[in-house]
Amino acid sequence: MGTGSNRVWLAVVVGFLMVTSVIGLAFVNYGGSGDSLSYGKYSFKRQQDGSLVAKINGREVSFTFFPAEVEELPLDRSILQRLNSTRMIYTTSDYGSIHSQVIALVQFDLGLAMNDHFGIYVVRGFTENLTRLPVITCGNATAHIPVVLFQEGNSTGFREEGDCIVAEAGSFDEFVRLRDRLLYGLLGVVNG
């Protein structure tokens, strides 16, 4: 055998290694052992759409972000206690917000999850009378029915202003992170 056939075999072996590496990487990331992640006692499965699903308290819950990606967002334990002790909350935002679409999505999704998993009825509204939805401001918040105000800001997190809970973020992804952080906190996955 000459050096020409050695080069061909070397090229075949290198090509084989490259192809199997790519296939192996794709398998691990999209359907093999890499689609299951653990956080504490919870196991998350990555779905084809990129979402994460975990079975928590006997029910499946869907998230966008892994708990470690949102655990640093400020969420005081008193906010979680307030929401866990009520049967109804209001959520509201500014209709003219540049992030109005993602806020509406977060409000809707949060409302479904809170109703399904906690039996909390969520009423959505806006801070101004521009739609058929009710006008809801922090002024509507009471000790028994808190208001969660989603608003634009320079930081991402939660804070209390009297009986009102302000959920502040500055981008599409950050509002989705707020939703996940709040649910992880209410479900006990990530502590306040």
C-alpha cells in the first residue's frame, strides 16, 4: 500500500469521526440523555419547542427558563405568601407599553397556571380605559386581593408597593423570566 491509500484511509477515519461527533452532539442535545435536567429534587424534560416541563406536585408545569436561570431575580418571600394566601388577584399593565404583547402573553399564561395549580382566579386589565378590559391600577389593590402591575423598567424583579406587587423588566425575555420566577417561587422550586 502506498502513501496515497494511507491518506484515503486517514481521510475516511477523520470524516467518520467528524460525522459521528455531529450526530452524537445532536442526539445529546435533542433527544438523548441531554434532554433531562435536574434542579434539586425536580427533573425537567426539554421539549422539541425548547420549553422545559417538570412534574411538580403531581402535575406537569411548563417553563421557558431553567430554575438556575431565574433564581437570582429578586422575589421577596412576603410576595409569595401574599399570593399563596389569596383566591383572586388582578394583573395589569400599560396598554401603550412597547412590551405590551409579551406582557399580555405573560399575564394570560400566568393566569392559566395560577388557576390550574393554585385555584387562584386572575382578572386581567389595563391601567387606562382603552379596551373592554377593566381599568386596574395599584389603587385597586387590597390586603385580600393584590394587584400585580407589569411595567417596563431598567431592572428585572419584583417589589411591593403597599398591597401592589410591581413586576418590572426591560425586554421580552426578561418579562418571560419574571413569569417563570414567580411560578417557581409559588411552586416551591426556587425559594423567595
